[in-house]
Amino acid sequence: MGMDKEAFLDAVHSNQGLINKLCHIYRDSKEDREDLFQEIVYQLWKSHPKFRGRSKFTTWMYRIGLNTAMASFRKPKVILSGTDRLPEPTRPEGEENPNRERLFKAIRTLDDAEKAIVSMYLDGFDNSEMAEVMGISKNYLGVRLNRIKNKLRTILNQ
């Protein structure tokens, strides 16, 4: 199935906030976040012909983004070309907010699986979608999510 180039670019543009949030959670510096953003878009582009529509586009996009974010930290830079419509990394809404930055700093202390779960939670994914992306049962995801929330409360209250 896949999708044509224009449909793909439109879908990525309209959901680039998800990519930005993943970049902010998984990378500390602005340069590393921009590198990760480009790498995720590249991996989405490489994988989009295989998208079959069995899950929501955002669920598929998250799965690719998470796998990319959790892959080895340093790889040779990928140079994207061929279109001037690729999304640019942007600052997530409210990035200057100190409370938001405290939250992201706390989230970065979590392990990769916990970061993935909390990232999807913050983006409004329901437990079924999160469980699908993580490859775990909906019930187990609920247990993990509650533990993560408690862990973050403890970190933020220190």
C-alpha cells in the first residue's frame, strides 16, 4: 500500500510535534535533537512504502521514531535531499517554560522503555495504542504507566 510522496510529507508535517517531543525526551542538546529529528524523518521516509495502514499513521510513526531514538546514539549523519518540503525541527510549544524543561529533564533520567511510554502518554495515545507500539499487554502497560508516574513525581518533588 504505502503512500505517495505528497501524502507522506503532509502526514509528517502535520505530526511533526510527535517527532519533536521524542527528540526532546531522548536527546539533551539542541544539536543532538536536530540530528535525531533528521534521522527519524529519514527512517520514516525509508519505511513509508511498507506502511500498510493496519495501525494509525501516528502509531506507526511513533514506532519508527522510538526505534530510531533508541538505536545507537552516534551514527554517520544522514543528509536528506530531493525535496524542499521536509519539516524542519521546531521548538515544542512552551519550550521556554521552566516547568516543562524540569519535566523533560526528569523524563530523560528514565530508561528507554519508560521514556517511550511517557512520551506517548504525553501525546495523548490511549493504552491500547501504547501497548501495541511497546509490544506488551494493555494491562501491563497500565501498571508500567502508574509506576512511571510515581517515579516522575518522586524525581520532581526532590
